[in-house]
Amino acid sequence: MRKAAASTAGYGENAAALAQQYESLRFEDVHRDVLHLFPREPSNILDIGAGSGRDAAALARLGHRVVAVEPTGELRREGQRIHAALPIEWVDDSLPRLSAMRSRREHFELILLTAVWMHLDATERPIAMNSIAELLAPGATVIMSLRHGPVPQGRRMFDVSADETLALGRAVGLADSYCGQRKDTQGRDSVSWSVIAMRMP
């Protein structure tokens, strides 16, 4: 449990400001490179590390059934407050094991991890990838963004490459679907992102 808590360091005490920051970014801008990979028909979607629920809300408005996993209680409550009018199911669970979600034996057509993966260390990432694969339906997609750049003070982040992440996906049976780079949506010159997608056969 200590590792799971450490991965969320710096988020709870700044939840209100972070929620405002997340909500200021448009879903379409954050995911512009991979929008073509999102389900067009109403689907079951799991948003891991959902934060303020910006992405979960956008997907719910498109008619998807969305489960939003957020381990930081303060952020989860902000998301529930901001998007109270939308049918988002909020769950308190955390990587790498996602024990609560896996115990439900449910499968999803899309799993989304936006700015989440770099919080896991080298021992946690293979466990987390296995947990994610267990939750994917046949033919489903997982989309992830990986942050590159200086670590903000008080946060726990690791330098994680797209190549390593794709290799971890292949090790649990996932196939590469997309890999690209983009500049920071908030305009920070020192920060860049890798965006990857993998598909369950």
C-alpha cells in the first residue's frame, strides 16, 4: 500500500487547483493524435487515474459507459462534484494491481491512462500491465500518454520510454497500434509526451 500511496504524492493537497488545471484542457486537444482509435459505438470504457474526470465526462457525453478509477480521494471528490450530472461510476482503486476492478471480472473495450504510467517504478510497471491486460475485452484498445521532462517538486515520477512500455504490452499479448510524440498541451517547453496505443487481439 505504501507504494500505491507514494505514486499519488503531491496530488491530494493540491486537488482543487489541479482539477481546475485539468478541466481547462479540452479532451479533443489532449487526445488529438489517437481520437481515431476511440470507440465510435457506445462502449465500456475504463479511465485509470481519472483525476478530475475531464476525459471520463467527455466520453460519458458521447454515450459511453465510463468507470473512472482515481486513488486520490481529494481529486476523486472534485471530479464527482464537477461532473455530478453525468453517469460516471467512480471507483477508489490503484495501480499496479487494480485489485478492486479485477475482482469485478469485468472487461472494457477501451482503457485510458492519461499522464499516469510514469508514476510507476520499474518493479510496478510489469505488474500494472498484466492487470490492465486482464481487464481488456477481446479486440479492445489501451491508450496511454507518457510524460517526459523535469519532475515537479513533491511528485513521484520516473523516466519511462515508449519502447519499454510497448515491450511490456507485447509480453502480455498486446499488439502495437500507435506510437507518436507530441508537444505539451499546456505549452511547457521542457515537457513532451509519448502517446501509445496497444490492442488486445
